[in-house]
Amino acid sequence: MPCSLLCMTTHHPSFDYDAKGQQYARHRQTDPRIAAYVHAELKDSHTVLNIGAGAGSYEPEDKYVVAVEPSATMRAQRLQRGKVPAIIGNAGSLPFDDKSFDASMAIYTIHHWPDAAAGLREMRRVTKGPVLIYTSDPNALNDFWNVHYFPEVVAAEKRRYPTIDFITGTLGGRCEVQAIPVPLDCADGFQEAFYGRPEAFLSPDVRANQSAWGFVDAATVQRSVQHLADDLASGAWDAKYGHYRTLPQATFSIRLVIAYP
């Protein structure tokens, strides 16, 4: 087994959404243009399992959705948004029979799983049709300009995200990988969503709803944010990256992996 596969079966700390996710639903919303890529792959499915479902972003409205979410804080936010209640559980041990669902999805959650291999195998076990994993390719994280301002944050992310080869190798079957473009006015608040709106990173509220910041110390956060603030004030950021402010969409590390049985 390649090293990349072995490494991702080990346990690692995850972000504490119960303690820090109270405002998640306000900052992390479904962007309809990104959702279109996900929903296109679910078009022939009637029942859909959503793992690490959070507050319910990207769940299709025209399907029978069963959600699994371990965080009480996130489950409560689902109800506030009118989503179906979530089952308390985690990816590594799903309480469903084999091939219970037409399709399953995991949206920007796999890097939080203590055992990614177990979670992927469980998704494949309970799913008759396509398994969708929306994630970041750790080998492409340096493509975004934030690596020049927040290198420790990006390094922490690289350690957390499984490689695309690991995901496809674990799921097996026929796999497709789509690079997902991010729109300039993206409604979802992940880091790449602000590629043309760098001032957003100066907001503690924005950073608090991007889990990567929780894996570096406060001094590093302050130093990184101050570096960006100084370059925005001086015009250095715009001199180098200002073209992103008007770029309608950009593609960095976001990938949609679709595994067919």
C-alpha cells in the first residue's frame, strides 16, 4: 500500500464545531453555482445520504436526504434552516444496511474525519450508485495566493486533506475528478471563496468559520493577518494579485470526486 494510503488511516484532531461553530451557517452557505456541479451528479438518484452534513449546505431539495452529523451545534443549525434533522453519527461507522442509498455525498468534510479510509469504505458500502466527495486537493493548495501570507495555515491544511489518489483508490470503481471553479461573489465562506476579496481575511468572524485557522497558534494568526493588512494598505497585494478582483471565477484546489460502482 502506498504511503499516502497508510498515512490517511491514522487518527488526527478535528475542528471542534460544538465549541466554535455557532455562526457557521451564517458564513458558510450554499453557492448555487457550485451546487449545480454536485446536483448534476445526483440527478438520477432518489435517496441521498449526506455525511458530515453540517447545517445542510448543498443538500438537494428534490431528493430524499438522510443526514449524518456528529456535532450538536451543527445539528441545531440545520433545524434553524429548515433542513431535515440529522442522525447522530460519524462516517466511520454508519448505521445503515449495504446499498441502502442511491447516492451519497460528503461536502468539504473528509478532512475532519478521524479515519478517512474507514469513512470512505462505509460510504461505498451503503451506496448503490455514485459516491461524491467534495474536497480540496492538498497538492494544489499552493495555487492560491494565501500561501504567501498564511503559510502555516496552508501547511496545516496539507496535513489534513487526503490526496485525490487516496480517495479514488479507497473508493475503487470508476472515478472522475472535476476541478470546480469558484465564483468571485461566492456565497460560501471557505478560503478560496475570497480570492478576489482579500479584505475578508481581516475579519475574525470570517476566519472563525474557516477551520484551518484553528490549527495554528494565535501569534501566527496575528502575524499572518497583519502581513496581509500591511500589503493591502500599501497596495502591494493589488500590485501582485489585483487582477483577481475582477476575475469572474477562478480554479484552485477544489475538487469533486465522483466514484461509480
